[in-house]
Amino acid sequence: MDIIIKQSYPETGITDDDLNVSEVSCKHPINPDDYVDNPTDFEEKLNEDVYKLVKVANTHSCRHTCYKYRKDKVCRFGYPRDIVEESTVTDENIILLKRLSEMVNNYNPYLMTCLRSNHDIKFVPSGKDGYNIAFYVSEYAIKSQMSTQQIVPLICVSKKQVDVSYTSSSCSERTRMLINKCLNRILTETEISAAHVSHFLLGYEDKKKHLTNSHD
């Protein structure tokens, strides 16, 4: 399994960690067709590419959001994570995959070079994790649009922020910032599924239609 899910930097000869995010992320993926006659070169180039991508996109760095809703300064995402020298199964039948870096997020090398962005990959067996992921996917799929009761508190929070931060600003400026903050707050809390996005991209309207069947 640790061939598929990586939790460490690939072994490379790269020593320069001063990497440009845009330069690394916007390159084309490593194409295996270019190395048909020399697969060793492909593995070397892949490792170099993945190393740079993991450095700029899949290495966690604790920020204030990590301590949100917490009184103690402990990262809610579980970083730094424990080092595991070799993959093992504990006496409680828990799988611990090899991890040589405490701040690297789980990734797959081939997905990394293709996606060229942050991602998280995890083995989900049956049992507790299986039930949790099934519940999460089901809940997300049937999640309804935000109601008025949910939107009003968001507007109130935005209003308080504007009152505190823009006390000396003109009325028109405060109004503009209030609209801006309300829009950002509501859009941030609104989740749109891939199916919904595809619906819009295909040019369909966002409203229900009443269909009637006619019989000759």
C-alpha cells in the first residue's frame, strides 16, 4: 500500500528548496512516452517533479486556521504527524504506513504529477472509516441550499465586522464593504457539487420545470 500512498518526499539529488510555486505547478506532467527506451530516466524525472510539487503544494504549514475552535495551540489537522520508519500493522490491526516527514500530506506520485496541486489520498477500509466516508458522501450529496435562517446570521456577522473595521469610512464605502463581505461570506458557506457545476456549464437553467405528458 505504501507504493500507492506516499507520506514522505521522494529521494532525489535536489538540494535547492527555493522553489517558485507557479513555475513548478504550471509545467506539463512527466510523460512516460518520452522515456520508453529508458525507464530509469523516467523514474528519476518523475521523482524530481514530484519532490518539487510536494514541497510547494503538499507540505503542511500551520496557520491560524489550524487552531480554529481550539483553546490549546494544537493543529486540528494532526500535524506534525508521527514518524514511521517502516509500514506496519499494530496489535490493534491499525495500518501505519511509512512516513519519514512529519509535515507531508498523503499523496500519490502519479496523481501528483498529473494534478499538479494539493491532494489527499487515504485508504478507506470497512469498519468505522468505511461508515464515516459513506455518511459523509451521502450527507454531501443530499445537502440542501442555505435557508434564510442560515443566511441572516452570516449577514449579521458581516455587519459587525464592517462596523468595527470601517468606523471612520464614508457611508457609501461602508455600504460597499458590507455588500462585499456579505457576498463573500455567503459564497464561502455555499457548497456546489460537481454535478451542479456541470449543469450550469451545459447551459441548463437553475429552476424546476413542470413537464406534462400528452396522450393522443
